[in-house]
Amino acid sequence: MATAHPPGSGAPSPWVVRFAPLVAAGGAVLDLACGGGRHGRLFLERGHPVVFLDRTLAGVADLKDRESAELIEADIENGPWPLKDGRQFDALVVTNYLWRPLKPQLIAALKPGGVLIYETFMHGNERFGKPGNPDFLLQPHELLDWCREAGCDIRAFEQGEETNAVRQRICAVKAS
């Protein structure tokens, strides 16, 4: 059955769709830098409660009254980490976003056995346009190294050039 997506949100990434079944049934999901919420919406459809977190929530405003959707507006690059009291999730989804200072908070936000699904641009993408700033481009194997250092079980990793981008992707499970 085809899934309807609100204007501007787009279809979920095939990488996220591929690994969504690894998330515990009904487990809480954090869609970080959610934009239009295309990935959080996928998890809502699969019966998960989802926290949509971004500096502006215009792209997910239609979800404000949905019981299983929590919207948090926060500038995570210039303000404090908005998830307090050790709040953890069964899955964390991040796409097309990189802010390295958050790495400790991201791993801490995953429950033991929680799934990290991460996909963003890497070095080499600058020749295709934005993002081109090295601060927002992963180095080769950076996600892999980061997840290994955090003691995660790597389920899948890819990196390289695609049609109009250079990307890196990982699916990893936090150690229990």
C-alpha cells in the first residue's frame, strides 16, 4: 500500500526503510533534525511513538495534535540539549544532518539495544553543491569509527558516490 506524505516531506530514505524493522515493536523513536518528518512519519505508521526534534517544526506542524507524536523545537547547535533526565529511545534516526558536538548525546539517547540509523553527506559532496562546508561533511569511515568507539554492533555501513551526492550511512545497535 502506498503511503501518503504531506507536501514537502518526501518519501522516506530507502536506508531508513530497510532498517526500520530492527526497531523494537512499539519502541520510541527520535527523529533528529526532522525537517518535514518523513522518517518519523514512517515510524508513526509502524505504530511507534515518535519525538520530532528540530530548530523549527513547520514541516511537522500537522502532527501537533497526534497522540503518538511529540514535537520539540530546539536549536541543538546553539542551545542546550533539550532531552533531559537521561531520556532514551529504542531508535534514533538522523538524515542529512551533522553536528559533531552532539555525538555523546546521541549515543546517550539510545537505550541499550537501541538502533541508530544515520545517513548524511560526506567529504567529496562539495563538488555536487550543498552541503560543501567540511564542518557538515563526514570524513571517510567517520560514522563507522564513531559507532565502533561507542561499542555499537555494526549492522550495515556504506559510503561513496551516488548520482548527485557523496554519502555515508550506518545502522548500528547500542550494546546491551
